[in-house]
Amino acid sequence: MNRTTARAATITQAPINPTASEAAPDPAGPVFEIDDVSKRYSSVTALDRVSLSVRPGEFVTLLGPSGSGKTTLLKIIAGATRPTSGRLLLGGRDITHEPPGTRGIGMVFQNFALMPHMSVFENIAFPLHIRKVPKDEIRKRVTEALELIQLPAVMDRKPRELSGGQQQRVAIARCLVYRPPIILMDEPLGALDKKLREQMQYEIKRLHDDLGLTIIFVTHDQEEALTMSDRICLMDGGRICEMGAPADIYSAPKTAFAADFFGAINVFPGRRSAGQDGDDIIRNDDLGAIRIAGSLAPFKDSAGLHWMVRPERIRLLEERQTEDNAFDAIVVDRILFGGLTRLIVRVGSATLTLAQLTGSSAFVGKGDRIRIGWPADATVPLTSD
Amino acid sequence: MHSRSAISVKPSRWLPGWLQAAFVPTWAWVAYGLMVVPCILVIPMSFAGEDQLVFPPRQFSLDLYRKFFGSVVWMEALKQSVVVASGTAVLATCIGVSAAYGFVRGRFFGRSVIGFLLFSPMLVPAVVLALGVYLYFARLGLTSTTLGIVFAHTVLTLPFVVVTSSSGMRQIDVNVELAATMMGASRFVILTRVVLPQVWPSVLASALLAFLISFDEAVLTWFIAGAGTATLPVVMFSSLKSEVSPIIAAAATLLMTTTMLLSLIIALLTKRASDE
């Protein structure tokens, strides 16, 4: 059912109307399911029982350091590698043992992978030629695709005559033109410089929103993942260690690994303890008692317990102001990051980082004694596995 | 690059710098000249137009060429050479290019063993190979046949075809083929519309190389060619033994010109392939 819908959708159609799709019989059902997939090489487990279901129109990012298994998973979805166990379901159809060619999945590569000997038109027309689409229709659809990527005038050029960003747009058009049910993107912006990368992030996001594309995006860049995704699958050691919406996974990660991956600062070890009023608190050797919101009940014991506070949640306290967690600190360094300025401060022997809007407060310089604090709900308890 | 520069050793100076810099190229040119001059000498001799091989020529004449193109024996030999070399080029290219693709892209059991076997004709002395092929073909009834010579030359030229065409294939991006596969292209479509259009210069270069090697191969052909199937080099060799006819100078000049022309084209194609 999902598959027919995906196939029937044309690339020129208006954005999928959410209310209309909610009325359809099975709209929220997954378009693509990874069911308990593992991949073992002789002694190495590259993927360990990974499950993921992707909803139609969803932008899912596989995020992780190199060697985390994200590329292996992508290769398995593409059909370039066979899983050792588990199943892949595309629109309810088991494609685990299907060759890449019959799966009908689209893919955008980091190095573009355009046919160098073909013109832009021929490149985009290639999948349609294979599908034996009539000539007039091919011309029409290629023209539409080029308009979508906002490059209508390059039809007769060879890929090498285009810039990196333009080549990647053509590669995306080559995918859009045959309307695959899902599009895989393997670090598609990795070969572009920073400014262009930001522009292309926006561009891909726009196409995703306008056309209702279902995208599985692979990257090792956490900022890219936060900017673009509907959902992030953070991978480590061949497993999905955390999965959630970008805002949740950033501000309330569950593991020390996730906290670390989205900015390796202000993560500290701690022990489970009880405060005077009976609430759970975390005890840290350097900072003493740290107040948290809620209980530590899910953390059965102190083994591997860590906690984190995001730099932008810590604020400078003025005289007489107080906060759930408040400390005297000495400014060690001050680093400008464009719109944000980071203050590195020392509390006892612990080093904390806090972020402020540049120019937002009175100048604080190296060596100044200040008072800092953060509310209890900014303390995020973490497990280390 | 880095690893290479790490192990490179600066040569010790045993001569003044400029002299040492000039020494190696000079020596190379002298050695090259000694090898090439005898070949070059044949060219003026071929235009002497006399009944004997003389140097220096006393007159300019195209007589020897007229005799060469007028002689049934030489014409048959030339025709045979062209047929054999063309057949070899086609067969060796078909097999060699497919093999090269397999070696560059494939990871299969026995890959290195097959690779070694494929390259063994380059390692075995020509006479030993010739004797082996002769004895084997005698059993199959392939000696003295054009087909037999083509087969033998194909074996001989295969390693060169594989090396030349795989160097081109190594430079093309695997992901382009994966992309084509995912778009639904069959293996055949990928080979003909994605791979070959990208590597045609090196494929053409390897075909010409096969043609060239076959065209002036003498030892192997000498063993298996019969009276009616002798190629140009074989006929030249036998004419040299029986009667030293000056026509051989014309034949040699033609052979040399063809060879140099083809080598030039191959060099240009290979350069083009590595530039892209």
C-alpha cells in the first residue's frame, strides 16, 4: 500500500498534505523497516541486532563516528552487502535477498558518482532509459528535475564542468527522477566546503519538505544531523545506542556517549546519593552535591553514572542571585565562536564551559572571580553504556 | 608519495654536478643509438633499388617496394599477418578486457592463482612456450592453421591486454557502477554504457598492442605456421636464410613504420587515459 503511494507520487506534486495522509488507511505505517539486522565478518561484528523503522516522508539520520556501523548499515540497505541475519522490509515487501537493482532505492554518494562521460541530461535520464520510459516523457521529467534542483541551464554540460555543489544537485536530481520510495544519502556534503555545505543542507531539507521524500542520511557531523533530521539514530560499536528527535537527543541524552558526541564538554562522573530533603542528588568529587530534577530511580546503582550540563544552560549569577546549583568560579579562558562566546571556568579542580551570547553581558576576563549556576533540570544524568 | 620520498636516498656525488647530471642521459642515448642505428640503416637501403643490399645507396628508387607489393609470396605473408594480428587483437581484447574487469572489481577464490597463470606467458622463455604450443597444437590438428596462430598469439598477448586495460579501469569510480546498479542497470548495460565509454582509450590501446605484438611475433609463429600460413616476420626470416633478397629491406621498413605508428597511437591513448 505504501509502496503504491510512493510510486504514484510524482515529483512535481504539491507537498504531501498531512491531514490527507492521516485520512489514508495506513499512513503512519513504516515505509521501510530494518528488522534485527546483524553483520558479522569472521571475527568482527560490524552491526549488532539493529532495528529501525522509517515512516513515509521522514528524514532519518544515521550519525556516528567512523567504525560505528553506519556505513555498513547503509550498504546493507543499498544491497551492496548482505546482512548475516535479520530482514529488510520495503513497503511490506521482504527485500533482504533482492539485488540492488530491483529494490528501486535511490542513493546519493559523497563523491557524486555521476557518469563522467555523459552530459547532465544523459545522467539524469539514465535511470529512465533503463526503465524504458518513452523519449518525450524522459525529456519532460528531466527538465522538471532540473528545475527542482534549480539548475535548468546545465543540461548539455559534462559533470566535470560543474562545481561540486552543482554536481551533487545533479546527483540528487538523478535520484528524484525515478521516484524511489526511499533515498539514501552517504555523507553527501562531505566533499563540499563549509559555506556550500550549509547551503546544500538547506537545499536538501527544502526538497525533502516540498516533495515529501523519505530520506536516510548518513553523516559523522553532529551539527548537520541536528540541523536536518526529523530523527537521529546515534550509532556506536555496531549498535544504535540512542534514537530520538534532534532537540531531545541534544538536550536530554541518555548516555555519556551521546552527550559526548554532541559536544564533549561538561560531562562528569558522579555517584548516586540522597539530599537532605530526601530527593535524589548526584555527588561529584570536585563539585560536591549536584541537584537534579526528578529521580535517579532508572539508574539502579552508581556504576558508570555520569551527568552533564549543557554550556548554554549555565549562567553568570549576579550578587544576591541564587540557583539550584551555584558555585564560585575563576575564569580561565574566553573563546569567541561567532555568535556565542565560551567561558572556560574552574571550580575547585573541575573545569566547566559556559556559553553566552556574544556581547550579551558585562565583560568577564581571564582571572576574574565569578559566580555561576544552573537549574536542577539542566543537570542530565547519563549512563556510560 | 610520502612513503616513497621517505625511502628515497640522495645519490652520492662522484662527479661534478653538471657532469653527473649529463652522464646518465648521455649513456642512455648512446646505448639507444647503438640499438637503433642498424634498424635505421635499413631504411635508406630499402630505397636503393638494387639486386643486393648496399650501403650507402647509390640512387633513390622505389623498385624494392614495387617488387615487394608485386610478389605473391610477400603479399600473401602481409595479408596473413594482418589477418592474424586482427584476429588476435579482437580475441585478446574480448578475453583480456573482461578478465581485467574481473580482476579490478572482483574478489573471488583463486584470484591470485588465475592472475599468475594469466601472466605466465610473460615469464616462460619464448622458445619453451613455442615448443609447448607446437606439441599441443599438433595433437589438436591446429598447427599450420590460421586459427592456431591466432590462438597462440592470443595467449601471448593476453597479459599485455590485461595490464593495459586494467590500468584504465582502476581509475574509474566504483560508486558510479554501484549507482548504475541501484538504478536498475544490468551487468551488460553497466559494462557497455558505463564502464567501456570511460575506459575506451585504454581498451583501444590494448587492442593495438595485441595487434602490434602479434604482427611482429616470429618465434612462436615460426614453430606453428605452415607453408600457407606464414606471417610476414616468418617469411622475412626464411628469406634471409635462403636467399638474401634486398626486398627484405622494404619489408623491414614497412614493418618498422607500422610498429612505430602503432606505438605512437598507443602512447597517445595511454596518456589520454591517464589524463582523464
